[in-house]
Amino acid sequence: MNQTDTGKPILLVDDDRVVLAALAMGLSEMGFLVEKAASGEEAVQKCLQLGPAIAVLDVNMPGMSGIEAARRIRETSGTPVMFLSAYDEKALVEQAVAEGGLGYLVKPIRINQLVPAIMAALARAAELDRLEDARDNLSRALEGDRSINLAMGILMERHHLSSEAAFDALRQRARNEGRKLGELAKQIAAAADLLSSFGQGRPAGSGQRRKTDRTEKTE
């Protein structure tokens, strides 16, 4: 049984190998897949290599601290993180939150305390992923709406259509070609921009030269 329901392991990170082994054993007995790292540097590499469901980081480690490791993990692999620490100073907690920490537990910690904290952090990470997906979908939808509105305006102006008729024409064309409406709208808008560009950047005086040429021929 894998408690994360993702097939991904939990990465435990602590320079105290006794604590690391004890927590790993406890989580394994509770049905979690577990990977271990004894330093912040190793944690960053394992997040890249393994893509764990979450990294549980000790804050105070020699070399790269848990806070710095969380920063690097966020920048390189995006693995969710939570923290363990023997200290509960406000400044440390604030740093942990700033680096995306989804939990902060004070050691010594028992497995029956760690498990629900991990499950809550995983649920929060899943919720944040859903919100990010929703924002991306909304952004794409808004971009599509802008393109559709622009394409409708082009059709209305060039073919003297009402907004309803322009939208129907777009929709029918997209259906006939088996394309998405937004994709067709973007192509129409791009084509209109291209055509408009031919009227720009004409060399100064070109119109005057043509007028002069016509005058000379008349004479």
C-alpha cells in the first residue's frame, strides 16, 4: 500500500542519521514509500531524480540548510516541501512559509504526529495544483475570448456583418475545418495584422515620386 496514492515516495531529509532511520522506518510501517537524504544538497538532487510526492526537510543542517534546500527545490523540481525543526522561532517559521513550506513541525516528533501532517500537506499541495490548473485554463480561455472578439470585429468591418452573424460565420468555418474556434480566430487576427503591415513603413516621398512620374508622362 502506498499512502500517498501517487506511486511517489516521501523524501525524508535530516543530517541526524538516527532520526532519519527512525522516521523512515515508522513511515514505511505506515504504508509509505520512503526515500532518505542526509543533506540539503542530496535532497535537491533526489527531488530532481525521483520526483517525490513531498520532501520533509530538517531546517538546521550543515552546509545547505533546509530553508535553502527548499528554495533550490522550488526552483528546480517544484516538489512540495514541509519542515521539521528543533526550533520554533517566529523568524524560522516565517522563512519556511516564504519558501513554500506546507507544514512546520517541532522535534522531537512521533510518527502518529508526522503522518497526519504529511497527509494534510499532500492535500494542500494537490489543492494548489488544482488552483494553478484553473488559473491556467482561465488565462487560456480569456486569451481565446480576446482573439475571437478581434476576429469577429474584423469580419464585421470587412463584410458588414452583425456580431451574431460574424460569430456564426466563425463557428461554422471552425466546424467545417475541424478546428478550435480560438485557433481559427488567432489565425484571422494574425492575417489581418500581416495585411495591415503592408501599409506601414513605405519609403518617404514614394507617393510624391509616383505623382511626379504621372505628371511627366502627361506633359
